[in-house]
Amino acid sequence: MDRRRLIILPVFIVLLLCVAAAALGDNPFMGGTAVEKSKRGLNYPLFVKRFMRKIGLLQRNLNERMTSLGKEIKTKENPRAAFMLFALVFAYGVVHALGPGHGKTVSGSYFLTRRATVKNGIILGSVIALIHAVSAVSVVLVLYFILKKGIGVSMEHYSRVVKIISAGAIVLIGLFLFARRILKKVPSERESLPRDRSILLIALAVGIVPCPGAVLILLFSMSMDIIGYGVLLAFVMSLGMALTISVTCCAVITAKKGIFGSGEERGVRRTALFSVEITGAVIVVLFGTFLLAGAV
Amino acid sequence: MKRFLLLLLLPFFLLTRGELKAHPHVFLDTRVTVVLDSEGVTGFWIEWEFDEMFSAMIIQDFDEDYDFSFSPAEIANIEKNAFSNLKNFHYFTYVSWKGGEYTGKKIRDFSASIRGDTLVYRFFVPCRIGIDDTGMVIKVWIYDDSYYCDVGFAEEEPAAFEGEKGYGIEAVIARDERITYYFGQVSPQVLRLSVRRNDG
């Protein structure tokens, strides 16, 4: 078992090293390929659209205020502006992770498949957000110091590779979870809690795609010549995202516990629990396949 | 009962709300100039003013001599590397009128400039729309289907006209809830133009 992990780990390290970037991979100006026809058939209820609109507007305002505060810091050392900027970037992280992406589906589904505590949820959410930011910071800094220029463009060239690897890893994880649940002999309530190492692997597969929001913040602070601030801000932003992703994970864990309690695993209860756990694994596989199809 | 309600909530958390893409990273304000001649509309000048973060990225990447303005060579480079791919995205521009619509295939006269600290793109969408005596209603939507960009009409002078002499034009901007994109979650604004001939 441990030997197998030893093989998996280097694979992921190589993966981490070759990540020179998915961040702006979806950037339609540079590399997007989707010729998506407007989905005129699908129309969410007005309140959902209003909510999305509000989130969009909120991000627009935050973005404007962040840039003006950044300039203020640049022109005069203003501690109040710096503090405000950190607070704003944190809020931006929270809101930013509310949108699709950032690993909520995979991590939420993962906790459907197994027994876990709220603490596990918080750890996974935080590590995903952290890797998301570390990945963005390292990619941007490496490209900046090597290339000096053309960061946006060169990121495009690598984006596909990283996305394919990440999606592939998600599919594998889903299949593993599926097999694990099918072959499992111990009932869920006596199952051991997830180990930190397996949580780390999932976080790596999901978080490895650098956060585009963090990349933009970094590039902006570079153009203002406040790179130090930029790196700090990227991590503050990841704290905000950690909050959102962790809350999603914990919601799933708590809901599952609330539904199935901790009684004995028998009869209908057992069947229901089994179906939910299998569903979680299937969602991960399907989602990974979906991403893979989009990336290839 | 409580458990049952919780069970109903689960899919809500898990349903992937769209792809792992998008949700706006870039914000742009758009302006449209409607160009007319004696036959009717000949096309639209589209202008996009980007948020400062995206502007900083493009300026840093493409203003090669650091003079804070774009030379023709730099503009050509921007068009090639940070604009032309939008052909896959309909150039974010959708126009429809009675009997036709813009296919999103062709644009011309792309230019990029720096205004203050912000990046501005401008290009022409050729689109022939004949206006007869009964008048015509034309709708213009500008949005990014992938929602990488959040697009809104500029608050100041969102619409202007060229060669409009002889026409009476009414322009209204509203949110068009009938059209949705990004998996049905977002509706764009629409510029609704009622154009008629004054001389009759």
C-alpha cells in the first residue's frame, strides 16, 4: 500500500512541476476554443439570475476598488489603504469561490462517498485553496523571471496540458472511490477517517490549476511594482476561498450525518447510504470526464 | 421529515453549476456606435473599455517598448494574440433585426489603445440592414457566452450614431431576460434601436 503511494506521489510532483499554467486557460481572448451556442433553451428562474448578477456586480465593484487601493499604496505608503485592500481581497476570495470551479463539486462529492468529520472538510477546503494560490504564485513568478514578458500568452500554451492532467487525475480519483466503495467490507460507521495524505492528493488534483483571479491580482501588482504585496494578496485571497470551499464540504458532511445519523447499517438505511456513496463517486468520475472532454 | 428535507438539499450542493470555467474574471464596459448611410445601417463600431487588472496584463505583455502607447506593430500583435481568437466567441457581438442576424464571422479595423490606465479595444462589425419607410427595430447584445468577461453597457454614452441625418432613432438599454447564457444563469443587456426615416 505504502509503496503504491510512493509511486503516486512523484507523479503528482512531476505534475506540479510541469504546471506552467492553466490560469488564464479559459481566456477567450487568447485560447478558448468553445464555440458555444447561446443556450437559449435553458433559463434559470429570475431570482437565480438576479443572484448571479449581484455576484457579478459585486466582483466588478471589488475589482475596481482593489485597483484603486493598489494605486494608493503605490503612490503613498498608506497603512489604512493596505488594510482595506487585504480586507477587500479576502472578500473577493469568498465571493470568487462561490462561482463554479475551485473544487467544490469534487470535494463535496468526495465527502459523500465516505465517513468524515467537519475537521476533514475544513482541511480539504483550506488545502485546495492554498494549492490553488501556491500554484498561481509560482507559475507567475517563474514566468515573470524567466520570460519577463508575455505571461498572459505563454500561460495559454501550457494551459491545456495542465487541465488535461488535472481532469485525468479527477477521473482516476473517482474510479478509485468507486472501486473502494464496492469492495469495502467495513460498514461506513466503523470505517476509519480519511488520512491527511489522501486528502492532500485530492487537493492537489483539484487545486493544481492555478486560480485565474489570483493570477490577475499578481500581474496587476507586478505592473504597479508591488510584487511583494501581490504575493501576500494572493494568499489572503486563498483564505477567502478556503472559507467558501470548506463551508461547502462541511455542509455535505453535516447533511450526510444528519440524514443517516450514526445508527447501525442495516436494511433500507444501508441501501440508501450505499446509493449515496456510490452517487458521490459517480459524480466525481462524470465531472472529471466532463472536464477532460472540455480540455482535450 | 427533517432528514428528508436535508436529502433534498444535497443535490443542490453538488450539482455543478456550470463548467469549471469562467465566472467573470474580466470586466468590460462597452459602447456601440451605429453607422448609417442613405440605405440604412452599414454596421457598428464596438468599443470595449477593460478593467484595470486585465488592462495591466495586456499592457505589460504587449507594450514592448514601455512607452505606454501601442505602435501599429504592437496593435497587430495584440490583434493576433489577444483578440482574433474571439472569432470563436462571436466577437461577443450579437445583432438581430427583422429578417436577419449578424453571423459573428467578420469584423474589421481592429485597434487597441490606452486611455488613462485602461485598455480600449475598438473594431467595426460590418452589418448591412436596409431601412425602408416602415422603419426597423434592431437589437444589439454584447456578452461573453463563456462568462469569462462580465460585459455591461457603459454608463456614459453607451450608444452613439454616425450618418444618422434623415433618420429618427430611439435607443433603449434594458436587461433582456428572454436570452440567457452561461447555462441559463445570466441574461445580457440589450440595446434596442427603433430606426425610421424622417422624410417619409
